[in-house]
Amino acid sequence: MPTGSPEEMQSMTKQWMDWIGSIAAQNKLVDRGNRLGEEGKVLRPNNVVTDGPYTEIKETLGGYTLVKANSFEEAVELAKGCPIFSVGGTVEVRPIDQM
Amino acid sequence: MEHQEMIPHLFRTEYSKIVSVLGKLVGFEHIEIAEDIAGDTFLLATETWSIKGLPENPAAWLYTVAKNRAKDHLKRNNIFFEKVKPGIQRSNSELHEIEIDLSNKNIIDSQLQMMFAICHPLIPAEAQIGLSLRILCGFGIEEIADAFLSNKETINKRLFRAKEKLRKEKVRIEFPGISEIDARLETVLTTLYLLFNEGYYSLSQNTTLRKDLCMEAMRLNYLLADDPHTNKPPVNALLSLMCFHASRFDARLNQNGEIILYDDQDTALWDENLITQGEFYLNRAATGDKLSKYHLEAAIAYWHTKKDDTAEKWESILQLYNQLLQVEYSPIAALNRTFALAKARGKQTAIIEAEKLKLTTNHLYYALLGYLYTDIDNQQALTHLQAALKLSKSTPDKETILKSINKIQEYR
């Protein structure tokens, strides 16, 4: 969960909204997506269920956004404005392979 | 109102009422009959009134004539038995029982049901607007042609095809069922929205006609907002949007029908009454769990009724555009968002964003870039404005762009 004063929170929200708004203004937004909660369950073979996301990796998936782009480069350009960088996060750009 | 002005106005409103009620009675199969009867009624009224003067209650006079003509026609052509009350044995006494209900309630119900029939997803939006103007607003074919910058023949063809389609698909003049109403209402609202825009942004030089189009779109929207079936949040939101826009109608055009830009408008000409109404309907729209694009556009229009440039105003407008673009992309919303961005975050930030839009066939895109570069890099500004001028098609647009070019050149 993000922490900070109400002003910081509001400023953070604005940055996210501006970023999503910018992608939408380029008509490249498919779905703004969602944040993912921190808690979760992990299922393994043979009905093994444990709490929490994978603990082995340092980075957990915090959220997703779907965009449309003609190339990786274009998608990377869109990702560059993501406010997650200002709090030390990273963005991974992945294509969706149609099933 | 002067006699000369009153009659066309009266004909227009009463035409739509009579056609809706009769149309509801005979269905789309025979809609022409309803139109003919209304037309004949007005012809007779024009002849009679020019000799005898206006009757005391012109609307009641029209209804009586229309009723009698309708009865005659239905009787003569067996339509009553085939369509209205099939299976009833024909006898003279029963012919007198044909009820043509021109009460206020039935008029409004019929108009609403007609609205759903006309604004039907089966026919193209353009045809929906045309039919609405003809049947729901009582506009003449010539007026419709004028509004669309088209000719009578094209409009006639368009309306004919649309009516054929509705007939063929057996579209009924009725309220949609409860489960469908939201989806069907969406089509109706889109048509009203386009109808309003047709008036507001039309290239037609006929200012009176343009204002009438807006007023008609609002009147139909009021009918929806007043009816318990259709008094839904997006209906109120759209009405609010129209009120806010219409409040600037007199301020945004000069005597020659040319556009006066928002920044240059005389706020004394803004209609306070309509602004208050807009606020009323915006409040009424604030229920339910769905934020429609009309809510967002109405909220943007609300902020535009505040002339002072405050940080709060432009930040709010920017965020509303950010949301609007997620609901529905349009080039104009993208451009307006970038303008708001300039106001809220400065021109430098906005230039970077504007250049990502790449709307290179849109003159407004270059006009925006011209505006953003003005005072930052005037040479760039001029290059963009020249590109805008080259792409623009209408005279008012060209004039506005030329003014910006001249302004920059004066300072050099």
C-alpha cells in the first residue's frame, strides 16, 4: 500500500492519472488495469496452498496496464512515463500472445 | 409573438405531437399517413386562418381537424380494421369509436415511444438525426438539408430508406422492456447528443436554425428527464451538459454567425439561468454506480462556466479529460486534454505530450501546437499555424487561425 501524507498521495494519484491519460490521449490504452493487493495465495501441484506471493523473488507484481503498440519500442516509450519509477519500482513490458 | 413568427413555430411543435400520436396508432407501416394528415391539417389551417384569423386556441383547432381527418382516412382505407383493431366486424357504429387520444399525457408518451423507435440501432446515426428532426421536431426537409449542408433530394432519400428499414424490421413504436431500456437509451442519448452538436458546431450560417436544433435536442432531453421510465443518471448528465453549453450560445457567435473563442467571450452574455439549470441536472445525475461520458463532459462544461483561470479549475478539467479519454477516445478530447495540461502544468510539458498525439491530418492539432509554441518558439508556432491553415476547411476556422498568425507577426 502506498504511504505518505494526503498531499503526497494526491500528487501521486495525479501522476498516475496523467500517465494513463497521456496513453489514452494517444489512443493506445486498452485497459487501465488494476493495482494488485499485497496479499495472496500461491497454489502448487498436489493441492499445496500457501499464503502470500512468491517469497523467493524480491519484486512482486504490483499492477498491470494494457496498451496497444505497434512495436516493443513504442510500448517501451509509453512505459517510460510510469510514476512507479519515482518510488523505485520497475516496469516490465510484455506482449500478449493471443490464445 | 408576431403572427408571422408564431405560425411556423406552432406548426413545428404541433406537427411532432400529431405525427407521434397518429404514428403510434398506425405504426411505422403507415407512418406516411400520419405525416400526410398532419401536413393536410396545417395546409387547411394556413388557408382558414389567413381568411378568418387565428382561432382562440390554435392547438385545439389543429387537434380537432387532425382527429377528424384521421378518422376519415382510417375509415376509408380499412386501416382501422386491419391494423388498429383487427378482428372487429366492420359496422358503422364502431367507426365512431376510433379513439384518437390527444391528451397531454398521451402526446408525451407517444413522443417518447417514437423517440425510441426512431433512435434505433438498426439505422445509421445520420438517419436517426434526420428522422428525429422531421418527426420529433417537425422540421421541414429544406431546414434539415440546410442544417446538414445538404440538399432536399439527399435528405428525402435518407429519410425514406430509414423508414423502409424500420418498417421491414417491424420496429414497434413502444417503450423498450425494463431489461433493454439502458442499452436502448444509450442510442437515444447518442442521437440527442449529435443533434445538439449539429446545432452547436454546425457550419451552417443560419444562426436561428442552429439555435433551434440545440433547443429541440434539449426539449427532447427534458421529456426523457421528466419521465419516470427514462429519468436515469446519464439522461440528466447529458441535459446538464446541454444546459452549460447552451448558456454560452449568445456569447459564442457574433452578429455574422462567426465563432467568438471562449477566452474572448463577453461573460455578461452567458445565460445564468441555464447555468443554474445545468447545475441542477448535474446534481440529479450524481446517483447510480456508472460514470458515463456525459457525466464527465458535463463536469468539464461546468468548470467552463467559471471564467477565472484558477489552478483548481484547470487541474479538475485535466483530470476529467484523463478519465473521459479512458471511457472513450476522441481526437478532440485528446487535444482538449493537452490544452488543459498546458494550463495546469505549463506549455513545455504540454508540447511534449502534444507531439505524441500525431494527429497530422487534423487542423486543430496544428492549431494547438501553434498555440503552445507561441511565446516559446514563435518560428515553430508560425510553421504549425500555417499547417493548420492549409488543413482547415471552413471560413470561420481559417479566420481564427489567421488571427493567431497575425498576432505573432505583430510582435516581431
